[in-house]
Amino acid sequence: MTAPHGFSVSRYAPERGTLAKLTARDSVVRRLDWPILLSALALSFIGALLVWSATRGRTELNNGDPYYFLFRHALNTGIGVALMIGTIWLGHRTLRGAVPILYTLSIVLILAVLTPLGATINGAHAWIVVGGGFSLQPSEFVKITIILVMAMLLAAKVDAGDQLHPDHRTVAKALTLAALPMGIVMLMPDLGSVMVMAVIVLGVLLASGASNRWVLGLIGAGIGGAVLVTALGMLDEYQINRFAAFANPDLDPAGVGYNTNQARIAIGSGGLLGAGLFKGSQTTGQFVPEQQTDFVFTVAGEELGFVGAGLILVLLGVVLWRACRIARETTELYGTVVAAGIIAWFAFQSFENIGMTLGIMPVAGLPLPFVSYGGSSMFAVWVAIGLLQSIRVQRPMTA
């Protein structure tokens, strides 16, 4: 008996770590998806150069040390890779059993943001300042938690062979558990993260084989929720201004439209090959705000040109392509749903980040995966790569 999409209903029991039953010939290293790993590393390396270019002259940010952000970005990448290795060692099946603990911890962390422990950065009260210049954005890890908790519920009976599709009651439970952290993040308010989480939920539902009525209902609820949030005045003024500037690019070019106008000037001036690393006039002149984080793609466009910016798109495309292969080739619905959630996350967040620099999407304050400066984002995306690698490593080898 087989489940939809070719998933076998005979499943492998969860095991402690991916190293447990692999022979020397069939090692973890041999079974890793190297294209996705090398592409992610290349993106982080390019990101380090772009962040360095954007910050080396910003003495008000780097405390007079031109290498400050370069070293921090490299450190964040190193920690992220270590988290990936730890995730592969534990295995996505082991983490499946720890989902209730991870979910509870995520709720506690995002609730802590709403207490005096929380800090406001760039208009969003979404951070916890740890100390020593380090800060934590719990909403980045909530994205992973939502993927895991929904996958655990939606795949449980299907992987056990009891059902062909998740039933309505299971889908309702999964959506309820996803809605709770999303509601808390909305109170911060962190609209950009909520948008990503909504796309993740949609991707997970589509991959799980749930009834199309749930998918259509979710889209309708999202539209209704956006209207309700606007009507109730839950958005801060800066968020409303961002959407106004998107709808009318000529609105207040020296004010709310300044960021996107300067971003388009920077990218447009790069031409085919760019001005050269560290030679972009918009970047060295510090005309584009938040260029090391939200608008890091403008550095690539100006200094590396169409070719350099295109390389970033190609590398992101490789990550998404290999993730799709991992999702398709796994023999368990749980692994497919986890991979699909990560694909939806990376694809939408990349499109939104690059789109807002080009003026085709509203500014939402989302980092470019692997490229933008930021510890929480870097850690989260590398954990996601670890989950994808674990899914690939633990799948049975074909004859």
C-alpha cells in the first residue's frame, strides 16, 4: 500500500543520530547533498564581502574597526555551520520527538520579546539583547518550529499507514499550533516574519496532501486578516508608510520612499560588471540605509553588476532546486513536508528581499538568506540546511 505522491507507508523507525546504521562505504559525507552545501557556503562567502564593503567605512557602526562586521559575519557563518552539523548528527527523526519541547521554547522566547527583555531595532520590537553586542531575534527560529510541528502532526498517521491524507481534524490542530506563535509575532509587530510564516504554512499544507479546501480557506483567511489588521490599526506608522511608498514610488522620495529610491539607483548604476568591490559610490557614500542587512543586494548590484547579482540568484536557485529533489526523493511524508516548508521559506524570503530592492515588492525588513548580516537569521537558515541534509542522509539507498 502506498500513500499519495509515491510515499511508501512502511516507514523507518526513528533512530538516535544519522551515524547509527551507516557503513563506512555508505558514510554521511558520501550521502550529503554537496551542491546545496557548497552553494550555501558560497552565498555566505559572498555575503561576507558585501557586508564588509557596506560597513568598513561606517565608523558609527563598527567602532572604528573596518573588519568588525566581516569577522562577525564569518563567526555567525561558522556557528551556523556547526549548528548544521549538529542537526545532521541528531537527525530530523530524532528532532521529531523533541518538537513539543522546541515549540514550547519558541513560545517562551517570543513572549519574552514582549516583556522588558525585548528591544526595538529598526522599528520592530522583535529582539532580545543578550549582551556584549549580541542580540537574538526569536521569530527566525519560530519559522523552523512551525515547519516541524506542522510536519509532525500532518505526517503522523500517513507515515504510520493509517491514512492516505491528513484528516480535517489533524489539519485544524496543525493550523492552530502555527497560528499561536504567528499571532504573538504580529503583536511585536514583525509583519515581515509573519508574511514568511504564512507562506511556510501554505507550502506545508500543499505538500502534505491536505484538502484543497484548507488551502483556499487559508488564502481567504490571509486576505481577510490583512484587511482586519489594517482596519484595526495594528500596523505601526512606519509599516503603513512602507506600503504607501511601494504603491506610489514618487511619494516623498526624501522620506518614506528614500530607501527604495536609493536602492534602485545603486543597482541601476552597476551595469553589467559593476563598479568593482569597495568602489560603489552609493555604498561608499552611505546613501542606502541598512545596506549590510535588508539592502545587502544593492551592494552586489552596484559593485558586482548584473553578473555578480545574477550569480547570487543562481546560487539561491541551486539551493531551492536541490531542496526540491530532497523533498521528492524522500520515502516519508514527514521529510517531504519539512523540506517543502524550508523551500517555501527560502523562496519567498529571497524573492521579497530582492524584490524590495528592485521596487517590485514592499519593504518588509527581511534578510537575504545566507547573505545578509545577522546572527539569528544565519543560524536559522543553516539549521534548515541541516534538516535538508538529514532528510537526504537518512533516506534508503536505491539499489
